[in-house]
Amino acid sequence: MNPTANNTAFDRATDPLLSILSPDQAHRIIDFHADAEMQARIEVLAHKANEGELTDEERAEYEGYAQANRFIAVLQAKARR
């Protein structure tokens, strides 16, 4: 897989959507953080992952948080532009 082509395709698909954000909406995305309860849960799962103690259900949950985190990070980076 060509990472450059992947990034270009992602940008091409998401830039039009993100361009409709108002400056206030873009700032809200930039400032978004998970609430304390979610952060605590992710920390618990991260610790268990590092210790090799995740159940299959916990692993799926942890991977879901990781996937969401990557998506949010991309949105925040684009909103900063």
C-alpha cells in the first residue's frame, strides 16, 4: 500500500466536508478531549494491554478507542489548518 496515495485519498475525501465547518466548530474540534471517565477507562485498558491481560472484549474496546483517537487526531490536525 502506498501511504502517500492513501493520505491523498483521505484528504480528498474529507477536505470538502471539513471545509463547511465554521471557525467556532473548528475550534471546538481542536479543543475536544475525552471526559475523565473515558480517559480513566482507556488508562485501565492500556495498563492491562501492557501486562498482556486484556480479554478479547477488552481488546476490541481498546482497539475501538485507538481507532477513534486516530480519527480525532486527524480531524484536529485538519481543523488547525
